[in-house]
Amino acid sequence: MNSRRRRFLLLLAGLAYSAVARAGGWSAITAAEATQALRDSLSQGTRAAITRLGRANGYFGNPKVKIGLHKNLAKAERYLRVIGLGKSLDDLVLAMNRAAEAAIPEAREVVLEALRKMSVGDAKTILSSGDGAATAWFRKNTEAHLADKLLPIIHAVSGQSDLVRSYNALSGKLLRLAGIKSELATVESYVSRKALDGLYTLIAEEEHAIRAQPLNYAGSVVGKVFGLLN
């Protein structure tokens, strides 16, 4: 038997073993356990993410989720700093992040409601789809509702901060720059969208940690399910 054929047969054998192992793993997981595992992992990940984000510097102090300037402002940043508006830019960035930090704790109830509505079919499909699948499902099923929930809070916080004042100071300058539009009317929507981006980024990190290290959850249904799927 030549080496190429031997490698091919070994590959087929490995694939067959993997399929049998996967089937055996699923046979050891009940529908209720699969659903509970996914609910638990999303609940843990989301609560941890919200706790990390919903405090001073939760966004502002984390480079992965810090809310920066809108792309239209970013295009003009160098010019605006040259003409003495650097402090207004810095105030704006800080105010946007503070607004997100104040609003994100309101996501908790929306999360729990989505988890209560998760079906058994959803759970098994997501658990067998690989890393990030749970976060993607969660985003699909909560993002629109969360955006509606966060926007009024961001609006209220921005009215008490330097957010609107800073944007007002900058928008007039932007209007004088060719090809740059003022985004004043959508600043709060922008903050809401970026706040959710940050939330799902941290939820994804939590999901990855659970999938990658199920032994950390030994004795729990989360550890059992993700351990069998690894």
C-alpha cells in the first residue's frame, strides 16, 4: 500500500470516528439539557458582559469596545484639532462612552426574556454549530429590542452631559468641509449601535471561554454539554 493511499484511508477512518463520537455525545444529552446549557451560557456571558460594561470606564477604558468618533468626524479629526477643537473631540468621545455605560444595564431584562423564549430546536442547532453561534443567535433575537430600550436612556444621559454641546461645537465646522456631512441628528443612534457592538463582543468572549474550557464548569450541565461537543 503506497503512502498516499494509506494517508487517505487514515483520513476516512478519522472522519468516521469523529461522526460516531459526535453521535454518542448527542445521545448523552437530553433536549432539556441542551436548552438549559445554552440558556445558562448566554445568561452567564451576558451578565458578565453587562457587569463589565455598565460601570465607569466599562467602555471608555476597554480598547476593544471603546466608542470612538463617527467616521465622518474621524475624517475631519486632524483639521478640527488644528483649529483648536481637540478638547471638544475628547469631550465627545468621553460623553459617548459614559452614555453607553449608563444605558447598558437596561439590557438585562431583554436578555432574560429572549432566553425564556428559546426553543429546544434552537438550542441543539446552536450548540452543534460551533463557536460564536450562540452569540449570533442572541444578537439576531435581541438587537432590535435592545436598541429601542437603550436609545431613550442614551438620549436622557446625553442631555445632561457634554455630548450634544460637543457635537454642536463640531457640526458647524464639518459643514464647511467638502464631502463631510454633519451627523448631529444621529449621534445618539450611533452611540446605541456601538454600545450593542461592545456588548456582543464581550458576550462572544464569554461564549468562547465556556466552549474552550468546559472543565471550568465541571459538575454543571454547561460543562457536560460543551465537554461532549468539544
